[in-house]
Amino acid sequence: MNYSNFVQFANKFCYYSKNNRIELVKELRRITFDLMQNIDTSTINIKGILGINKDDNYNTNLKKSIGTLKDKLSDDLIINLNSCWENCVLLYEIERCILIHPLLTYEFDDSFQRMYYDLKKSINEKTFISKRLLECFLNNYKKIIFLDNFNAPSWLSVSDNKYKLSKNAFGLITTDVKHKLFEQLKKWIKSEISLLISEIKFCKNEIDRLSQVERIWIRKMFCEDKIYMKYVNKINNYYIY
């Protein structure tokens, strides 16, 4: 889609104001910082319990130490593994379910664009490094963690880790920020949107992408089933002439 068509699409579907979207990104940056701090604390604790130098960036000494455990992990170690995993999952959810909104940065100036991309980059780097550390402790031969799974993985010596993530990243956003966005969404749903057949053709893929993300937001951020159904009906029944 060229820029001119994108602007037309944004003018029809960017119902969240620029100020509220900037406020959301700032909020996500604060949340991300807290989650990363939690991960760093858990990582330090994990390495401390095993007597590993915190600069063991490639987990070489960590893997050697794990080999001497004979598959027996202490309760403190399991608690810190679960904590590190939980915060990684929440970071991943921010990246994959919130920052992915196709109109989140629409009309942002250069400074806020940089804030957005720096945020995405820092999340990607932190989850990659932490995921690699956590996978050293897995109880399965594939040694792969999927961060879209809210059930904690089974660590060494723990055949059935019953720990499950009971919260999501959307719940960490302040009520004030969510309320402002929700009110604008409701206002847009009540409005009449008119799309020409030619407009449908050039922006159908973008509408589909927006709709997929928005449905997640409505369910997880706003927790509104009635609004969810109204939104779905709105998207599925354009006023075309």
C-alpha cells in the first residue's frame, strides 16, 4: 500500500487519538522496564544459587553446573526459573499483541518513533537472551520454550510443573490509559463508516490485520464481550456505496 492509500485507511480506522497512543507507548515502556528488572533479578539469583559468574553470557559455565546437579533442582531455583519465565512471557505478549497494532505509531514524530522501535528492540533482545538461559533447564529433549504458552515448562527434576501464569500484559496497563482508549473505541463503533468499493480493495489486508489485533485488545485489555461482538459486526458489515 502506498502512503496516500495508507493515510486514507488511517483516517477511517485510527480511532485512538495520537496523544492516547503516545501515552500507551510510554506506559508500555514503564511496564517493560519493570519486567526486565524482574528478569535481571531472577537471572542473578539463578546464577548465584549455582555459583555462576554473572558474566557467563553464553551459559557455558551454567551448563556445566547443571550437569552436576543430577537433575535435582532446589525449590529456590525453581521459583526463580518460574519468575524469569513469567516475565519473559509478559514481555513477549507486549511485543506480539500490543506493539504490533498497525496504527499504533501513526503520525508519531521521530522521537516517539525511536521510542517505539527502541522498545521493540529491547524486548526482543531480553526475551532472546533469557529464553536461551531458561532452555538450559528444560526437562524435554527438544529444549525449546514457546513464550505464547501460559503454562510453565517442566524444569529438570520437575515432571509436572503446575505453575501457570494467571495474569497478562494488558492487565499491567493503568486503568486510566485503558479507559481513554476504550471510550474512543466505543465512539468509533457507534459512528457510521463509509467505504467505497475501491477503498475496500486497497486496504482489505490492513483492515484484516487491524481487526485481528483489535479483537485481542478488546478481549484482554477492555474485557468487554458485548463491545467485542459490536466491533465484529461493525467490521463485517461496512457501509458501502
